[in-house]
Amino acid sequence: METTGTDQPILPPGEAGEYALTLYDAPSATAGHGSLPVLSHAPGAPLRERRESFRRVYEAVVARIGEPTLYGGSAHGPSVRWRDARRIVLLAGDLHRARLSVHDTDALEAAEARTFDWGGAWSADEPHDFDLLPYLWQLDRSGPGERPAERVGGRTASSLEHFASALELMLAAWVEQLPVQAGGDWAGFSLTSAADRGRRLQISYALADGLHVSVDDRDGADTPERAALMRSRGWHSRDRGWWQAEFPDPERPETAEAARLALAELRARGTTGPKELRARDVSCKDRGELLLPGLGIRH
């Protein structure tokens, strides 16, 4: 049996599933009670390796206690919840490990709400803290358990640069976390700006299709000069008036490029701040409610 740096044994997937059942059936929950490592990543483990290692643990837990109440993840790793009014069984991870724990529902959610409410940069000159949020995305597909009566408010970006960083973090989280929790389902949304009403910039990701970004440019001239301009911003090709960029097998450099491209296009069309932006048609294969509290804009 493997151990962590603190000599705690790492439960193999089968035992992790049994331990999850023990936590799930526990008559009471204390914050962080029973937290045990169920996965350890080697230093510098690549995204695909982390994703597949977590998949084995996740599937073993689901096999014992069923689908989660809430899917989701932070900038550092997944955050999957089996929730009712009394307790939350949490399977959460980062770049180094994943752990199973059980928490009092009110205590955990109150602490997370404070993080969303009271963090953030007061100005564009301060560093953002989207990477410190408990989760950037959360998906409710009406699974077993009880959904929260109230949702946390999203963190608002202080500048377009902060929004681009938040977008990059969220896309990187999707690439690593969605294929395990949502299988082959796509997730996506459209960006609109008050500075350029009626136009949509669309972003989507699915394991089979990769990361896709496109912008409606049907009102733009179909000329070599226009094509050169759009390619200079980072677009790859034009199809029926929409300029597109595709990243079939994205990792962190590609999610950063997608965020940079979105920012360049928004700025070029007149957007000056994140308060002008809104995420619309937020969905994961049109099934359930997908929340993006770490995106930095309204949705």
C-alpha cells in the first residue's frame, strides 16, 4: 500500500469505495472527519495521467454510493459532493493527491460562502484569487441527496486581465475534471458584451472534440485583409461567417491560448471591463444546472 509524505496509507480504489460507504452511512459528521488520502500523483504528473488516476477512484466510489449530488472542481482539482442536509461526503483533490472526507453540511457551506463573499481583488492592480475558490464550476443533475437551498454568488473579476485568468483556470479545470465526472458530455457557454450587442463568442469543451472557441463575424467582410486581421488575433479558420479556433487535445498552454484569444477579440470589439460581459446559455449537454461561480462575470 502506498503512503503519502505524512506516512498515511493511500487507499486503493476498491478500499476507497468501501471507505466512502462508511462515511456516507455515518450517523454524524464532524468537519473534516475521517479524511484519508485515496490517490497520490507523482511530482509533475501530466494532466492525462492525473485524470485517469482520479477516474479509477471516482468510479470505485460511485459504484459503492451512487452518483454524486453535485459535480464540480476548483483550479487545483475535483470537488465532488454527496450531499444532504446533515452531511457532505467530499471527494476532492489537487495536483498532488485526492482525499475522502465527511463534513457537516452547514459548517462547510458557510465557510465556502465566506470565501466567495469576502475574497477577491479590490482593484485591477491587486492579484486575483480565483485559484483559491472552493470550486470554479459546479453541476447539479438532480442526483441523489439534497441540493443546497441557496447558491453562492459568483466572484466578480476586477479587470479584463483577471477575467482572462479566471477563464483560463476554469477551462483547465474542465479539461482535467469534466471527462471523469460527465463522461463524453460537452460543456459550454456564450460570451456577450454590452459594448458589442448581438454578437456571441462561444466556448465549449468535450473530450472527443477538444476545446473550441468561435465568434460570430457574419457582419465582417469576407476579404483577404479581414482574414489577415482575424488570423493576427489568433483565429484559425472561417466557416459560414464564424471564425473558429480548435484545440483537439488541450492542456494548460492551449487553455491559456483560448483565454488569450477570447480576451483579444473582446477588446478589439470595444469591451473595456468585465462588468460589460455576461455568460449565456451555460450548459453541460443541456442536462442539469451548470454554475460557473469562478468565471468572474455574471451568468
